[in-house]
Amino acid sequence: MKKILILCTGNSCRSIIAEALINDELGEKAKVFSSGVEASGQVNPTAKKILKINNIWRQEYHSKKLDTMLHIDFDIVVTVCDHASQKCPIFAGKARIVHQGFDDPHGGDFEAFELCYNQIKSQLVPYVKHLLI
């Protein structure tokens, strides 16, 4: 099973949404984690709401600091914001580091979260699936 890390700044919106979508889509093919280079320590309530509406929320999803993930031998690390891309550490081993940025919906209305969700679903999920081929 491949291990994938989705990395952003606060690990409260984009990376949590991506973690849920990719876990849902890939099932047993991969285990997806998320974290933040400056983790907020909480999941944005609207991000959680959109995942619940789409029936892919899991209680295990929570905001995690990057240093809690460094012991995992990831196959792929995906940065979903420019700040995380610039601050992404060097991962030992075979981790392939890629970037695909999305606008941060934090502070926006529900439609901003829907847009982010739909962009991640239509752009990032197929991209990650392609990387696993």
C-alpha cells in the first residue's frame, strides 16, 4: 500500500479535504495522511461540514503538525499551497514531492469551500491516481 502525505500551511481546510477525498477514492490502494507546516490544531468547521455532506468525513481526521509525520516513509508528498511548497522539508527515502496549489477557502463562505472541494476532486484526485500508475 502506498503512503501519501498532503501538506499545507494550517492543515485545517485544503489538506484535510484532499486527505478525505483521496482516501475515499483510492480505498485499499493507498493510505493518505495530511499535516501542516504550521498546523492550526483544528479542522475548519466548514471543511468538516462539506466532508460530512459528501459522506467522507472520518473522526480520525484532525490537524497535525508536520513533525508528527516525519517518521513515515512516504511514497508521495503533495503540497497544496505555495507556503507549504516553499517550507517542505527533505524527506528521506523515495518520497516524490509534487505541488498542486489551491486557493485557501478559510475565512470564505460555504461556496468557497465547495469550490475548493470540487477543484481538489477534479484536479488533485486524478493527478494522484496517475502518479500511482
